[in-house]
Amino acid sequence: MTEKLEELLAAEFRDGPYDLPVDAGRLTMTARRRRSRRAAGTAAAAVCAVALGATTGFSMLNASGPGPADLQPAGPALSISSAPATPAPVPLRIRADSVQIGEAVVRGLPAEAELLNTAGAAAQPPAVVLPSTGDRALLSVPGKQDAETRLTVVVDSQERPGLPGDPAPQDWFGALGGAQALLTVDDSAQTTYLTMNTPAGRRWYLAATGADATARLALIEVVAVATAPGR
């Protein structure tokens, strides 16, 4: 409104015969300079308002703490895939009486002992309590009148589970080449357990499962005595 009025006054002074000492051209330039200053002032005020709003908003954000959106990464999220688990070594029959499990060798096995699939046979009842880590082998040993004894061997486990059943000290522990041994019998699960730590630093767990307790103990003894001195 003010700009229009200034233009009308400038035109009137320029065209009309007035006695006033008014320079119409100068008045027009003055009006233009005022408009320019007002426009610059308006723009500066707008910039200040934006800066002030940004500063206020940033201060309020810092005061209230980060929201859920602020915790998101600035760039695209990296997908970290877990490393595949190292496959368990497959037990190998290296001699008639020996099976290699990883870097260890189980000795003293009957020639008729048959290697079984650990994944399938381990699920058969009765349940056997053994460490969940370590290299292992599962064997089936035939006995009298079609009786079977299942022998589970675990070596180099990082766990030390307590063995179920009652401790049963054995005279043949002295033949284990200095290994520390513990044998327990769990009649409810028809299982005889043995754990032994050899001087070489190897830890063994054996579990013999079957209906014949005498056959279980005899199998544990012959395997332990033959295996303990090895590395």
C-alpha cells in the first residue's frame, strides 16, 4: 500500500505544476531505495527466524534426549552374517581296534564294534548325560544273546558335567598311565560312565549303555586302559 502511494505521489509531482521544490525523479529513487531496504530487512529477519528456530529445536532435542529415530545409523545398516559353525570331524576306523576322532584316537575297541551315526543314535533312549561340546564317536558293540552295548566317546570337551549315578572306584585305575579317573554307574539308565584326564592334557568321557552291567564295565575298562596312554 505504501509503495503504491509513493509511486502516485512521484507521478503527480512529475506531471503537475506545483510550486513546491520537489524533485520527482529523486523522490522515485528514494522510494525504490526504501523498498530495497525493506526487502533486505525482511529477508534478514526471515533468515534470523530460521536460524533461531533451528537453534531452539536443537537445544530442545538435546534437552529431551535422543528419540528412537535418532538411534538409527546414518548410513545403510551393515548385515553381519554369523560365521558358519565348524563341522564336527567324522570318526574314522583306522585299525580293527582303533577309531580316530579329530586329533585323538580311541583304542581297545572290539573288532566287531560298529560306528553309528551320532545324530540319530544319540536320540535313542535311554538318555546319556555327556558334554555338548567336543569331538565324539558312537559305537555299537554286540554281546551275548544279541545284547548290544552302545559306547559313546567324547574327547577334548570344554565342559565338565557331573556324571550321574554312584561312584565305583576300580582297581584298574592304576593302569591308566597316571590319568585321573572317575567311574559312576547309573542303573536307572543302564549306563556306566567314565571320565579321565590324562597327563598329556586330554579329557575323555565314555558312556556304555546296555542291559548287561558286566559287559558295560568290561568294555569301559579295556577301552580306557588302551586309550589313556595315547595322545
